[in-house]
Amino acid sequence: MVLGEPQILGQVKDAYRVAEEAGHTGKSLTNLFTRAFRVAKKVRDQTALGKRAVSVSSVASELANKIFGTLKGRSVLLLGAGEMAELAARHLVGHGAQTVLVANRTLSRAEALASSLGGRAVNYDNISSEIAGADIVIASTGAPHMVVNRGMVEAALDVRRDAPIFLIDIAVPRDVDPSVDELENVYLYDIDDLQAVVASNVQGREEEAVQARSIVEKEMEVYLRRVHMEDLSQTFSAIRIEADAQRAGEVAKTLSRLSNLGEKERSAIEAMSRAIVNKLLHQPFEALRDMNGEEWGEDSLSIVQRIFGVKPEPEEESSSGPDSSG
């Protein structure tokens, strides 16, 4: 549902490995997945499809990284222990944030979340002083009134000696007084701001998807031509085998009636018959190779096989897997 989500490629690779380990992949699937993984890498390298954050939590992390330059060593204070706040905190920790403090009216919930994030719970009634030690504050308490006012933030700035502070208010109704955004070195984003960035990034991904689809379509055409050519080559081999069997049978019958011929004459007839078969097959084979593109329809191969009366045996499948590290 999220366009360009990089986890999808990983899931496809995992699914392929499971099938391979179970012995359910062969030459066709191996070739197909090898190509698919290469095309996925090409899309990732040549477009920005997966480079724009498209969730509120990932956007919050992206904005924090822009504000501070790096999140390494930064501290995070969670006001409330909601799911969205937890996701945002996990994104921040994943990008280098070091200290996570959790303040929640239910202490046991704060302790459980803090433990899962490698942080610690703090007293909810003491959040005014805790804000001063936090670089990033994520507010999502669900309280019916604002829990962070302008005075609290001004006091925190004094303690921080005006070091920047980033407040992410994802509560509805708001937890943070909107007027704190007027303070210098304070960056406040509410849920509407974050969703606007998400919408912009989704639009950006849609634009990148046009280029990505073009890459996929071109690669698909190349792959299908190769598949058609492999099928056609097998059909050509079957036609040659059948034609040579017919030729050999007719030559044998003819030579049986010409017992007075010497070895030289017999070899000449054999060579002539081979030359006739090769010449007769050359032109249709060349024409079919040239058709292997836009003129090649879904039933083209079966029509060719019906005309020549052949049905090639499928190649033996092997289970050697692709290098799916890309």
C-alpha cells in the first residue's frame, strides 16, 4: 500500500529463498527472479522512489535529522505512550538517538515502553524539568488540554542556553501550545504539518514511479524477448531433428533402390539432401527470429509448432538460485 516501500523487495527475496530451500524453484523461476532482483536494484539506483519518507513517524525522524544535522547522541522525551509516538521514537533511535525518556500517567506503561526502547521511565508530574534535558519531545498524551505551555518551553531554553529543541505534537487535541513556535530555536510540528509533508512526499514518489515503471517495462521487454528466443531455439532444434529424420528416411529408401551407386555418389546424394533441408529451413527461421518482438503474439510459438508438427521437450529444470544480494 506504500509506493516504493523497500521492505517489499526483502520480503520477495525471503519468499524466493524459502521456495528454493524447499526445492520448488527451477530454471524458469531462477532466471525470472534473478532478473527481477537486478531490475529492483536498477530502480533503486536510478530513481528516488524510496527516498522520501511517507509515514508520520518516518517524516518526524527525517525532520529531526535536518534540524540537528545528526541524531547521534540526541535525547528524546516521549509524553504519552501511544503507538504513533512509539513508532516515531523507534525511527529516531534507529537513526542514532541515544537517550529515550518516557513519561506517562500510567507508570507501568511508561516503564514497559521505555524498556523496549532501551530507555527509562520518568515522573509524568515532572515533565517541565524533563523537557529541558530533551533535544526532541514527542507529545501524544491524549489529554483533553495542553500539557506543554509557552512558559515551560521558555524555561527549558534558559536551562539549555538556547540550544535548539524540536517538539512533535501528534496529539489530537493538541498537547503543545502553538505559540511556542514563535520562540527562537524552537521547532514545533503538529500532526497536520507532518501529514502535509507525507502528502508531498507521496506525490514525489508518484512522480518517481513514472520513471521506475519505464525502467521495469523496458527490462520486461528485454526479458520476454530472451524467453521467446529460448523457446524459439528449442522449437528450431525440434524442427531440425524432425526434418533430418524425414530426410534420412527418404534418402535411405532412394539409395536402397539404387544399389549400383558407388560410395562417392551415395555421399553426394546425402550431402545434397542435407543442403536442401538447410536451405528450406533457413528463410523461415530467419523470418521467425526477426518477428521476435512486437510482431510476436501469445500464440505465435504454438502456431509455428503446429505448422511444422513438432512439440519440443521442456528443458530439465535446475534449482540453482540467483545471487539475490543486490
